[in-house]
Amino acid sequence: MNPTSKVKFEIGHVLFIDIVGYSKLNIHEQSEQLETLKSIVRGTEQFKKAEVEGKLLRLPTGDGGALVFRTTPEAPVLCALEIAEKLKEHPELKVRTGIHSGPVNEVVDLNEQANIAGAGINIAQRVMDCGDAGHILLSKHVADDLEHYPRWQPFLHPLGECEVKHGVRVGLVSLYGGEIGNARNPQKLTSRKRKRSLFIAAAVVLLAAIVVAFFFVSRRPTQSTPTILEKSIAVLPFENLSEDKANAYFADGIQDEILTRLSKIADLKVISRTSTQRYKSAPENLADIARQLGVAHVLEGSIQKSGDAVRVNVQLIKAASDSHLWADTYDRKLTDIFSVESEVAKTIADQLRTKLTGTEEKAIADRPTQNAAAYEAYLRGLSIERNHPDLEAAKEAGAAYAEAVQIDPSFALAWANLAVIRSRLYLYGIDAKTNSAAATREAAEKAVTLRPELAEAWAAQAGYRYRVSRDFTGAVKGYQEASKRFPNSSRILIEMAVVESRLGDWHSAEVHWHKAIDLDPLNSGLLSAVATEFLSRLRRFSEAHSLLNRASEISSDDDQWRHVSRALLFQYDGRLDEAAKELARVPADSLTNSVVAPRVDLLTWQRQFDEAIALIQRKINSNDPRQPLDEWDKILLTNLGYFQEWTGRPQEAKATFTHALQEISPSNDAVLAPKGFGMPMYLALAYAGLGEKEKALEQARLAVQQYADDGWVKPGAEAALAQIQARFGDIDSAVAAIPHLLEVPAGITRADLRFNPVWDVLRKDPRFQKLCEEKPK
């Protein structure tokens, strides 16, 4: 390789396309057909969208070329479908396509000339070579990714293997169901497939049109319809028939435990509780609800508890016909409630003819504790956690789980839930003595030691590794093990996706986000999280807004978090007026972290520093002075120092930066451990505010090292280093860092460069001015 070249490695989604019989055409025909193909490709929506967003690489060849989409595995497939539709107007143009996702290397020389290569390109071409005109062939790898998107599943048809260059075999899948054509190794295809292909080939053109129409309608998030699998079920809220309405937590808990047991069956699709809780216990429009959830069956139930006696009524309904497949009533003592949960789950599995592994049978029959009082405490915590997803409720749920394990120290499931709660509270710095790293580790280890086969124990271990010890690789492995044992848990998939994106594996994260949505389709909070935690970090703002709109359609409540999320997307896209309008819809007196931080952020870009100062001071003064500041308030305190500096209050700024240092790092000589909020970089910014150049630069470089494996926080640490370099006069280093920050996921945007006052020191530099105005590549 030329030593003056630089190489960019990434996973690309490759569409390779060429003209069949190109070499047999005369020069005029070759030129004409090639120009026609180029015009068709450039006219597709996928091509134009990816090019505008800077998410497209092109590799021309003599008779076609390759398009590398840096978005999702759906992009090249949708592009191929658009091309196939337009080719109907050009019967003289015979085209074949191959699609694969894999490593792509972009080699850029000093003259900024790019050359694209890599296994992703090569295999896509080999896949294409196995087909004939009119075929859209996918590698098995791409098909596996697409199977996570339910709308594709009916159109993916395995074709076996094809032998390509150097004796390599590639697994092939046809999008329409057509045959390979002149495959290099046709004997791998069964005779049954050959006979079937005669009928399929005649219908390919018609089916192609149907598929294209279907996909372009279904791409609109608000109109997508889940694929209905026969072995699918939603467990609706159980009605609380107890005289004491305070026993509602018990009905919630029994419903949740039955759902959990069913969710551990891989042969079933089970909708998450978050999506089902919006409905009544026994709704009238059952068929409509089942369609909205994407299931064929619904379980309804009721609970009546009196003292230690419990009555459970359940009925399994086939939604399309509103017919009852099975119903039963269980009268048991509280100490025997586990047998009811197990019997109900086992009967449903039998009714739906699911295949159970030995491990799944054990999970269904599981009796987590022998102690009824411990179980009641556990169910109380579970109800609090499920129905009130805020930090105050998390503290209450944690106390209930702690009570459960105190009553029964061998209660592994309660230990697991306690570990997860403590890991979250540890991350936010809440009640640090109770939710310490050691206490969290102890709970997680207790769970896995007591029940090493328990999915929730693996999830607890993963949560500790992610939030406390910051072992992201170990966390992903833990979530993978948990997901094997709990295949229908959207919660595990969500957490795995978060950690994968922090590791920089954005492709796997996207697959798991989509799978979580499939299992929890009416969870507006999940859709909002995908928009803000994933798509916004990839600067896919249009898609993020679409998901937020879909979330609003699902939940008509005036959710302040949704307004905040829209405001952040508008701000990062440079649409400050629209961001301000969204935040104006949030109550002005709200002092929650999720509201104050975005408001301060926007006020900063609007240069309304006095308003930002007043808001931060009001927020910090609202805290209990006897308690240390939480992580968010430490960040706000650092920002406050800069606002005071920018408004000409140097003495106030100095006092604030000194206070921030004391809060962030009480012991000046100690190395500040990295946490999820990036405290080490704010320590560097506080040193910079005090004018301590060497300490600031040393701490900023250390922060970049500490977050080297964190795809979310490292770009922020690199940006902080650049800001500090600029502050102390190293303009060249600061400017040189910006192009990378504009390109990397979770980095800065050009709107940040244009509006954020931290970059003011660079504004007269022509290199910086050019970066502010350039469009993304």
C-alpha cells in the first residue's frame, strides 16, 4: 500500500450490478445501455437519499458497478427493487444484481482520490455472478439480517450454495423466489426446487411489481403492519378482582410472570408487556388489537386475592375468529401460585403446538422461591419498576427487591433484579452508599451463583459489566447468553443494542433495535429511544423524526420527553427556532435532568447566557444541600462557569470552576474513573476554565484514552480536547480534529460548529469557515 494513503475500514451494504451480454454488444449499444443503466440507478430514491446524506460510495466498472450504502442492509435491496421496476420500461436492458454486507476499505490518497475495495465488494460481485438477467440474489449473510425485519420474511427464498472463484462457496437467497439461472454449481439445488422454479419464473415479473409496491408503502412507519405468525401471543393486563385494590400489584405480577415464562420459548413470538399494558383486561375490539400487536392469539385473565387464597381465571383466544381455544380457573394457596404460572404457560405452549427444549421446559416449571412473603415483596418491586420507569420509582423497586432477598437469601431472580436496579442507580450517582459498585457486583454474582442457567442472572451480570465496570465486550457476551435463554425479551435486546453501538458495532445494534420493536411494537418510549439514542448519533435526523411521529400516533399523551427529543433533533440539524418551539411545549417549571440539560444546550447555541445561568442556578438550588450533586448537575456546574465567563463575570466563573473541581474530583491527585457521563472530560474543561493549561490538556488526553472503546463518549472527549487546544492557542490541532468529529457516529454536526460558542476562537480561521459550510461527503 502507498504509505501516503489513508484507509477507512467499515461495514458496507453493497449492491453490485452489471449488464448481461455486455461484451457482445457493439460500442454504440454498450455506451447507450450503460448510460441508461446509470440514469436509472441515479434516479432511485435510495441512491439520491444516501448520496445527499453522504452515506454512499460508488465503484464504477466497465459494464456496471457497485454501490456501497453506509446505512442499513435494507438500502441496497430497496434500491435493487426500484431498479427492477424501472427496467420494465427497457426490455432491451438485461441486468443482474448481487447484494452482500461486509468489510469495505476506502483508500484515499493525498490528492483525495478514493479507491474502494474489500471483501464486501468481492463477495457481492460473486453473488451477482451466480445469477442471470432479472435476478436479485442476496448472500445468506444479508438474508439473515433481513429476517429481523418481518416485512421481508415472505419474500426470501434460500437457493443453496454456489461455487465461485478459488473454490469458495457462497450461500444464496433469492428475493422473489426465482431460480439461480446458470448457477456455477446447479446440482446443489434440489429437484423439488427446480420443479417449483418453473412456476415461479413465470410469476417473477408480476411478483416483482407487487413486492415493490408493498415495500414502498410499508416503508412509512405509521402504516407498517406486523407480520402475523401463527405461533404468536399477547398477554393482556390481568383484571384485579380483589376487594383490596391495593392488591393490583399482585395481578400485574402474575401477568408478568406468565408472560416471562412464555417469552423464554424460542418457538413463540411473545409481545412485550409495554405494548400490551395500554389495553383493557378484556377489550371488545380484540381482533383489531391483535392486528396492531401483530399476533394471532391473546391471553386474557383475572386475579382475585384474599389473604393467602388466590383465584386465577385465564382464557386463550384466537383473535381472528374471536374463538376460545382454552380456558381454566385455578383456586390455590399463595404458596402454590408458581404452579399456576407454570401450568398456564405449559398449556398455552401445548395449545399453540410449540416445540420446547429441555431448558425451556425447566424455565416454564421454575419455582423461583419457596417463600410466599419474599415472592410478594418481589412482585411489589416488579410492579413499581414496570409501571413507573423513573429513578425515584427505581429506588422504591430496589428496596422491595432488597426486602425479598433479605427474607429469602436464595431468591436468585430477586437478586438479579436488584443488581439491575442498583447498576442503573450507580450510573446516575444516586444513593451511592446503597448502590455502590461493590453492592451491585455482589447482587449480580449472587444471582448467577445461585442460578447459573437463569436468563435474568446473565442480564444482571451484563448490566454490571456495562454500567459499573464498563466492560462492554463482556456485557455484550452476557446479553447474548441472556437472550439465548430469554429470546422474546425486548428489554435485553435494547440493552444489547446500546452496548453494541458504544462498541462501534452500529450494524448489530440496528438489527437488535428493530427486533426489539418487532416484539414491542406499541412502545412509544422504545421508538423515542431508537430516534434519540441511535439514529440521532448517526445523524439520520429524518428517520428519527419519523419514529417520533409514529410514537406520537401510538401515544396521544402530551409526553414531554417526546418534545425534548424533537427539540434535540432539530437543534443538531441546525433548526434552532423549531427546537425552541418544541421545548416551549414542556412545562416551564420542570427541573428534571432530561428537560434542563436540553434547555441549557439550546440556550447556549442561542447565546442566551443569562437565561442559561438562571436556569442552572435554579436547578442546583432545588437540590437537598445535604446530598452531593448528581452527575448531571456536575456537568451543569461546569457549563455555568463558562456562561459566567462569557457574560463578563470572571470572579464568579473562577469560583464556579473551583466548585466544579471539588464536586467532580474531591481528591485532586486521584485519577478520575470513567463513567457513562464522561466526567473526566468535564474535569478537563473545569481545569481549562481556571486557566490551568497543562492540567487541562493532560486530563483531556487522558479522557480520550479512557473512552477509547466507547463509541458514544469518545467523540465528546475528542471534541473537549479540541476546544481546550483552541482555548490555549493550538489552532492547528483543533482544526485538524474537526473533520473526523464531523464524520464519526456520535460526533459533532456542522450546526454545532456554526452555533456553539466554544468554537468562537476558531471563527476567523478560513479552514474552520470552510468546514462550517461544507456539506457531508
